[in-house]
Amino acid sequence: MEQYVLPILFFLLVGAVVGLLLTAASKVFHVETDEKLAKLSEALPGANCGGCGYSGCPGYAKALAAGEAPPDLCKPGGSETAEKIGEILGIEVGKVEKVTAFVRCNGNCDATEDKFVYIGSGSCAAIERFYNGKGKCRAGCHGMGDCTRVCENHCISVKNGVAVVDPTNCTGCGKCVKACPNKLIILINESQRYMVRCSSVDTGKDTRKICRNGCISCGICVKKCPQKAITIDENHAYINTAVCTGCGICQTACPVGCIAMLPLEQKAVCSDNV
């Protein structure tokens, strides 16, 4: 029995010494927990989309805790998240309007044609390197689905050659905006009622040759708008959403149908998936 006493005492002594060392180390290297930062991190949705302009939710939470960022930058979280942040920071937060992605193109397969047959990587970024894409319209959607692959909410699909957005599921994270090589996707406020579904700045004559759905800068919408909310710049119509009242006269007047009523019409632009 005595032969076991010394080993047992040795291990007990080692354990006591190690315990003391760990206790001392925990005090020396102790990092104070920022309760505010922890609460802010918990309040954010954890999407890490980068839509707030920071590296992700942890980065945004640190900026909030340091007082370096406003509370209304989280697009996926919207008003609910902004209100939680406001309560944690002890500040009043106004209503945060929901944003959604919008594709500024309606050059589907029924409206325009390809200038060559593309055989290669199924990527918009890759096809953009070949003469600005395979379509006759240099500013049009390539339809290869780069935006669909980055959308975690599966609210973008390619239909009849053009990407379309289902705004009911879109959180406005902005990943699709970054993925589109032609810069066709933008984020818009949910309250915006009308948008021009085209991004071409070609002359009306040239646009007619390549796309039947493209803006031909005819100016009819400008003349018909009672609020003077529409202007023509670089052969393209632009709607001032701050002035627009959503009367819909411009949509009815547009001879090529490139002005869209939001958000429902985005779902019905094209037909079958390709």
C-alpha cells in the first residue's frame, strides 16, 4: 500500500500547482466582457451579408458599441433589429424602410437576341469578358445566374433569359448587387412604386434595333408625368422617387413598357425558368 502513497501525493501536488497557475493566469489574462457588445451581437440577425458596410455582424456590432455607426444599417433586420439596437444603446430610432433588390433589365428572350453562341463557363462574370456578353445589348442581363447563386434567400431566379426578384423574400443584403458584373441590380426602398426596367444608354434608334423592351428616350413619360418626376439623361429615363406619387401615368404612357410597377410586377415579367 505504501508504494502507492508517494505517486498519489505527487499527482495531488502537481494538480494543486497547476490549479494555482491556471487561477493566476485567468486573473492576469482576464478580458472584461462587454455586455453591450454581447447584447448587440445577439440583436443582429447573423446574416454576415456585409450590407451594412462592415465585415459582417460582428464588425457592425463593434462599431455600434463604440458609437461609430448608426443603428439603422442592418437591411435584413429592418425596423425590428433597429429598434432592438436603439433599446440597447438607449437612443430613439425612426422607422427603417425595407429595401429590396431590383433588376434594371427586361431584355428577355422574346425582346432581344444573342450576337453569338456562347460555349463556356456558366457565369455572368466569365461571359462579360467576351465582348461584353453574348447579347446584342451590351447593358443587358447575361442570364447566367451569378446573382441566383449568391442569394441565400432564393428570391432571385432567371426567367426567359433575365434575372427577376421575388421581393417578398428579399432582405436587401446586397450580395446580388455585388455579383452582377453589368451593375444591373440595385437596392430600392419598398415604398418606391415605379422604376425604369432598363439600364441602356444607347440612342433610341440603336435601342430599337437590339431590344424591343428597352428605353428609347422618347420623352413621353416626361411629358405625361404631372409631378415632373421624370427626366431624360444620357438617352435614359430616370424617375425621381422623392417626387413620384405613384399615379402610374408613366407606366401607361410608355410605348415600350419598360416602366415597372413595384413590387408585384417583378414576379410576372417573364415566364419559365431557363
